[in-house]
Amino acid sequence: MGLIDISEAGYTYSDGCSALKNINLSIEKGERVAILGPNGAGKSTLFQLFNGLLQATSGSVTVQGLSVCKEHLPEIRSKIGMVFQDPDDQLFNSTVRQEIAYGLMNMRISGKALDEAIAWALRVVDMQEYSAKSPHNLSGGEKKRVALASVLAMRPEVLVLDEPTAALDPRGVSNLISLLNSINRDQGITLIFATHDVDIVPLLADKVYLLSKGEIVLGGSTAEVFKDKEVIRKIDLRLPRVAHLAELLARDGILNMDALPLTIGQAKNLFQTR
Ligand SMILES: Nc1ncnc2c1ncn2[C@@H]1O[C@H](COP(=O)(O)OP(=O)(O)O)[C@@H](O)[C@H]1O
Ligand SMILES: [Mg+2]
């Protein structure tokens, strides 16, 4: 039994749009998993099956063996923290502190424990100075950090992030990647994120599932999945930039390699060993 098991699951919207078909996947505790697919592939729909915002119209979805249905939702939602793509869908309180307190108070946490949990979450995302500010007056990247803090404060076992780097500037992306990796490493939180940004995937995922037109077309370790260049290109994605450069150098006989580097770090090692 995995942490999240999805078996032959499908989802059809009420207008007849068949957004997910025959999805099979199993996510283990502590893994870092990317759901990689172009716009409209079904990533956001899939994520809503994890915590019961949507119910699969066929097949089964379980979290630690509990089927995702009404009676299990409180328990499942306490395990799975969901960070939406657009922080404006998540933030609705008048201060950053209240935003983070909200979920904790629903869990009946109060007094010193509440203060400590808020302080901890703000420290993790480096937003201690912002606690009295209105979330609506923050920049896009700051809003994302507050949304993440409000979810982290509840100490979920799994962090699900829909397009976490969308609308962030380059520094924001690199800070978020470091932050998510340290959360996974230091607290053992399982990371599941959806993206079409191929360059971030090798920096943030051990496992990748390629989603196209509602179906998983390929799944495996990050290295395995990026070996299948044809499938990646066929579903309107591309290789990471550095892999594409290496591919051209190999094609022109300038550099031989067994496997394409996927990150700048891997490319640097490859050049240094020449
Ligand atoms: N509320 C909805 N009603 C009908 N169709 C929807 C709805 N939400 C999404 N879809 C359709 O489902 C498919 C998958 O959408 P989505 O899960 O948002 O993809 P992604 O997150 O990968 O961009 C798309 O074809 C989209 O048009
Ligand atoms: Mg989406």
C-alpha cells in the first residue's frame, strides 16, 4: 500500500469533458513526485481527486488505505495540504497572521501552541516581518509563500502544489525550489507538484508522471522519463534547456555521453570529467 494509490481512476465533468482516463499511480511516503503535462492535460483535476474536492467518476483513490469519500475527508484533509496555483484563491483573511491562524484554529489549536505554530511557519518561508500586513498587498511571490506557510503550519504529511513556480520571478523560483527540497529532506514531507516547466522537474522530483489528454503516458524515475525524448516532444513539452544543448553537442560529434545531463550541475560534472 502506497501513501496515495490511484487505480483505474477517471473523471468526467458534468458537461461531458472526460478530463482523466484510466489513471494508475502510487506515491510513497517521502517521495518527490512531478505530474508533468501541458495545459489542459488534467493536472489540476487529478489534484482535486487527492483530497476529495472532486470524486473520481470511475476507479478508486485511496490515501493511506482510506478511500477518498465524504466520511474520510476530515482525516484525509488533515494529511494532505494543498497549495493552489493562484494564491488569491487561497488567501482571504485581513492579515498574514490571521491567514496562518485560520486553519490552525479550525484544528482547535490556541494560545501558546498557536503562536508557536504561526511563528514557525512564517520562519520556514522567511516572512516573519510580514505578519501584520494584508495578504492582498503582497507581491505574487510573497503571496505564494504565505499560502505555503498557511498550509505548512498545519503540519501535513503530503504537500500538493499546483504549478508552484507559475508567476514567480527567477529568484522566486530558485528560492522556492530550495525551500521545498529542505521541507522534504528535513521534515520528510512528501511532495507532489504539477507543472509544465520542464527545467524545474530534475531539480525537484525523484519520480515523474507524464500526463497528456487525461492519460498517464509515461512514469518512472526522472532520469528514465527524460530519456524518452520522443514522448516528451509528442505531448508538446520539451527537454530541459541544458539537455537540449547536450543533445545538439552529441549530434554534432562534439561531446559523447551515455545520458543527457538534465541540470546545470550534471552538465558541469560531465564537462569536468572530459
Ligand atoms: N469545471 C470544469 N468543467 C468542465 N471542464 C473542465 C472544468 N475544469 C477543467 N475542465 C477541462 O478538463 C481538462 C483538464 O483541465 P485541467 O485539469 O485544468 O488541466 P491542467 O491543470 O493540466 O491544465 C481540460 O480540457 C479542461 O477544459
Ligand atoms: Mg492546472
